Amino acid sequence: MSEYSNPHPFVPPTNFKLGSRTWRVKLVNSRRKWLGIADGHRCKIKLNTRRIRNNEELHHTFMHEMAHAIEFTLGWKLSEKKIDALGNMLAQIEQTARYHG
């Protein structure tokens, strides 16, 4: 087991604050092909549990959609490649963070 392996399953939040708005996160079971969707106008993230294969993919999909939420909040226009890179960086921070105490 790697030094940074997390034995605990990732559980996405039900909501979070970003800027002055509250974003809601829903787990859905859709036949559509997407893994996740971020709707900046409604401050909603949907994660498609039918298409997400495992806990790691759930975590990375959530972080990818979180990157879209950040993009929307800041008024940025990033390519999907940059969003994916940002999401991966956020996931890495969360997976490897060590806390005082």
C-alpha cells in the first residue's frame, strides 16, 4: 500500500460554498453517457453512478466537476483538457494532504 493510499471510500459532499453561492451535489442513475455535469447557473453538480465504475473514478469525476464550478465562479473559459488537469490536481491535493494534530 502506498504512503498516500486512502483506505476510506470517497463520499462527495451534499453541498458546498463557492464564492457567495451554495452548490448542491446529487448522485443520479442516468442511462446517458456522461459521468458528471456541472450546471453553473443552477449551482448543481450531478454525478452519474450508473456510468462511474469505482470509488477512484467517483472522486476524480467530482473533482473534475468542481473544477468546472471554480471555472464558472471565476468567469473563466478553460478547455476541457485544462479542466481535467485542474480536477486531477485538486484530487491529488485532497488524497495526499496531511494535517497537523
